Amino acid sequence: AGEAIGNLMRSLGPGETEREIARRASDALAAYGIHTVVNLVAADERIQKFRHPVPTDKRWERVLMVVVCARRGGLIASLTRIVSAVPLTGELKRRTEAAANVFAQLLSQTRPGATGAELYKVAAREYQRQGFEGEEHLHHQGGATGYRTRDWVAHPLSEERVHSSQAFAWNPSITGTKVEETAIVSGDEIEALTRTHGWPEISVEAGGRDYFSPDVLLL
């Protein structure tokens, strides 16, 4: 899924509609035997307005976000990619780096035995530390995944616990940007499944190790 969507995003150019891009995303995944369960696209100002953007006939001009939940063999992986056809603004960079820090903190604490409520608090603290307090209330943060897009999501009262060999798709978002990848927890190790080879990444140190999240690609 990471390879299919990564290749698609690199091939895009301004002028295509969100609906056209959603169709191309579905086709790109289908070429790998993958069914698109969730297929979301937002262009330009719609990225700021909608965390879960249903594709429209709007043609993109500057910045584009594509979100997919991709199923093969019954199992679902989720990821988000953002590209820009214009030089990146400092604000977009700052917000994406802040979301990457939330993502890294979540991954660092996704260890067997941790509860969803504890992980939600990890995200909330990091949003506040990054200067974006309250963003956790504007969209879910993700959680365990497998045969559903999310088997459970982290929230303040979540009693579900992390198990070894369990997959997680975290998707912290800050108005105007989002970071999302799927990874498997194996004991104290985290294996990222949806990383796109050659895609720009943000490295964040958390809990004594480095974690990588997708950055905005400048076309």
C-alpha cells in the first residue's frame, strides 16, 4: 500500500479533481491485489476544513492529501500522504513536524500492556507540548487495526490493551496536516509496514530511539 500510494502521489499534477485522484488511488492499490476500504482526498483549503474528506469535483492547485485504508487477505493497513506543488510554507512544516512528534510519542508507548486511555493521554500531552493543545478533540487518534480499519481507537475511557504481534495505525492530525502509518508491535520492537521507499520523512527521537513519519513531498 505504501509503495502503490507513494508512486501515485509522485505522478500527480495540479488540475486533477479529488474524485479522479480517488479513482487513481483505488486503481493503484488494485494493481497489487488490494481493495480500497476507505478512500479520502482533500485539496488545498479543504485539508484545513475536513479531517475525513470525502472526494469532490474540486481541482487541486497547491497541496493535496490522500488517505487510504487498504485491505488484502482480509487485513487492513492505513496511511496518509501529502504532496505540495508549491514551496512549503513554514506553518505547514511546523504543523507537520508537530504531528510527527505526536506520532513518535504514540509509537514509543505502544507496548504490550498499555491501555488505549494511557495512549490517548500520551497524544494529548504531546499536542500540548507542541503548542497545539486540544487538537486531539478534533479527530480520533487511531488505534489497533486488523480485520477492521480500527479494531479499537484510543480514547479517555479506553480499557483495551496493547498485545504483542498486534498492528496499530496511529493518525495524529493538526489542522491542515496529518501523519498516518501502520506498524506492528512485536514485544518491545515496532515494525513500520507502510513506509514508502524514498519518501521524505521526519525523524523524531522518543523513548531512546528514532521514529520516522512521512513528511510532505514537494513535487
